[in-house]
Amino acid sequence: MSDHIDDRVGDDGISDDVYAKLADLARDLVLNFWAAIRVAGYHSVENEAYFNAVDRLLASFGAIASFQETISLVYARKDFYVNDVRVKSKESDFKFMGAFGEELKRHEVGGVLYPGVPSVKDITDFVVLFNEIEPANTETPYADLSKALMSRCISNFSVQKYGGDDLVHMPALEKEIFVKQSYFRGIMIARQVYEQARLRKRLSLKSVKRVVQNIVDTALDDAFDLMDLLLLLTEIKNWQGYLFNHAVNTSVLSVAFGKILGIGRVQLRSLGTAAFLADVGSALLPLAILDGKEALDGRQQKAMKEHPLKAVTLLSAYQHIDALVIESVISALNHHRGYKKTGYPDGMKDEVLLFSQVISLCDRYDAMTSARPWRPRAMTPLQALEEIATLAGTEIDPVLVKAFTGWMGTMPTGSVVRLPDGGMGLVVRPRSRLRERDSVRVQIMIEDAVGECLEFDDESLLERVEELDLDTRQRKIAALLAYSPASVTKS
């Protein structure tokens, strides 16, 4: 396969020309949407000025629909996005867009979704209703708008609640939904990035950065349970999608552990992005090596050890080389070298930096707790921690091992335990000195159903279950993730 990198493909798997065209169309859509709302607020919908505004908005919808079927307009952190394309305002329309953003915030609306090109009636019904809801007269403008859309059978337009300028402003239940959606979107983006790597196309790094930003926001949110939820999601394993899950899981673990180490927000974004991309060179390896059922022979092992160098090739071809890309290149190159520098690639004399060491540790933990075709039985979280402890001082920095195991606790998130009454439970929040927690929280599992949530101050009341097969454990975790516990009972 040629080492040439196809640079004609933009950041979301489409050509640069199409991406630029979509960016212009996205800007037009935002401006025309706001114009239609404003004109409908000042004039009758029978007025010629309104019809002209709607015609321009319909043209914007139609132009985008020629590329993408469903059209979503999202407002978050003072930026507009249309189908994930960030809208760049010009100086002439900066205030106009800012006014639209402020009005959406007043209505507590963070997004509008439409499946295709709306009719004149669809647009009119929506903008009239939007103008009818006056946020100054209600404490729940978003709820009122959503309810009115349903009651008037305006079903084609759907709205999503504005999440605030930060995750902290979102209600608890919506935060949980946000965290779950962010995780699974991360897997989708990882799949896209690995496919681009396999085809030697330029990687969608902007999409990766957005995923990692959500992970960092979750890690830094005051609600500790959110990070536990994200860590529990990493316990969902997928044989066929291992590389994609592994990319997201390594990023999640690295960011969460990095926070414990005192790494700040900006550097956590760099760490999470580097972790997400560290194994991207694996996309260029033959499937026989990645998914083979037998142990690798000497030739295959040699090929496997080339994936850090392949990652460097892919990342170095990115058009806009910045500090984050450089950090990702360094981490990809070094994360298999080991604490004593006895790993690969060999022949390198420079120090293995902190990011590479953190990624290496988190990479190992996720790999150990994941089943593979050549190793159907994965380690439990505790078994993985015990195995990592044996590598301290040789392959992993002993200080990091001590911090990691202390952070994970003696019954890590996702561990299956037997309760004092003989029932089964899943650890959803471990006891951890580094996280200042003196109790362990367990969700009772009856078959694949979810019972109440219990909190134990005394860990010795719980017995670890090591013999549970992976599929059963996966089903229990999946059942738990589909459930939002209402309360916690002290035991």
C-alpha cells in the first residue's frame, strides 16, 4: 500500500470543496432562520416580506438537503453548528448571529432538528409558535415550546434543550443522557477516523476534539456520579468494534486519571485527544493480526510493533499541525516504550513523557479487561489491577501504578459482587481514597433487571465474583446503563 495520504478529504469524511460549500450553506441557514423568525415577529405571515424570508430559508434547507438528509441546527457555547459543521460568522453578520443565539438561550433552546426540507406551513407553524412563547412570562420556556409543538401536532420540527455554556448548567437527568450520547458518538467518530486511516485519508481531528471536550467536561463536572457513569460505559466491550471502543475507553480513562493527577483542563484536552489517537496506526494492520484467533508469530509481532510509527505517519499528514497534533504524535510514538524503555519502537534514547506513560497504563487496563478472539475470557477489573501491579517499576512507572490502583479502589467500577443476602450487584461507585470516598455503591441486579441501589461503608460485607462469564456481566451492565436509579439506600 502506498504511503501517500489522500489530502482531498475534509474533516468529516467529505471533500474539502464540499465541506467549504456546506460551511457557506450552514451560515446562510442560520441567518435565514433568524430572519424568518424576526420578520414573523414584526409582520403578518401573509406579508410579502415574510414570504421572501421563508423562500430564502427554504432555499437554504434545500441546498443542505442535497448533501445530507436530516438537518440539525445546534447552538452551544456561543457557536452554531449545522450537521456538525461549525458556522463561521463574518464581521457583517456577527451581531445578527449573536442576537439569534441570545434569543435561543432565552427560550432555553439548544437545537432544532428537521428531517429534510420543510414546507412553508411547517416553517410558519414553528416560527409563529416560537414568537408566541415569551420567556419573560414563563419560568419554563423550553418546556412550554416543546409541549405546544406536540399539542399543535407540529411533529416534524423537534427541539433540544440548551445545555448552557458548560455541562454544569444541565439538569442531572439530561447530563446522564448527554454523557451516554457523547460516549457512543465517540465510538462512531472513532470508527470514522479508523476508516479514514485505513483508506489513507486525512483524519477528522475536529470531530475527535469535540468528543474529547465532552469527556473533559464530564470529568470536571462537580457531579462525581457522571464520571462513574462514563467509566461504567467503558466496561461495555465489543469484539468486532474493539479498536473503536478501545480508542474512546483509553481517552476516558486517561482524562479521568489525569484529573486525579492534577492535570488542568487545557492539558486534559490534549491528553484525551492523544489517547484517542494513540493506536490509530493499527488501522493499517492486516485483519489477520488484529482479529486472529491464534497467538501472533514472529513476523506478525514485528508488524504489530510498527503501529506507533504508522500512527506518526498518519498524524503528521494532518494539514494544520498544532501543539495538540504534536502531542498526539509524541504520545502515539512513545506509549509502548515502557518505563524502562524496553518496549517498542526500540533505539530511542529520549525520556518517555507523562502523557505517554498515562496513556500506556490506561491502554493496558482497557486491553486487559476486553475479550479478544485469541483470548475470549477477559480479566475482571480487579484482576487487571493485580496484573498491572506486577508491571510496576519495569514496564510502568511505580508511582503511577500506585496512584491508578488507589484511584480505582479495591472494587473498581463494573465489578460484580455478591451481597450479604446472597444476591448479585454491580459496583457503580467504588470506594476510593483518592476520590475521597469512604463507601462503595452497588446496584442490585436480579437476572438482567435492576433493583435498588445500596451503599456500603464496610467493603468486607461484599464478596467479589470472579467466575461470572463476560456475556452475563455485559448484559447486567447494559441493563444498568438503561436505568436511572431514583435513590440510594445506606446499608
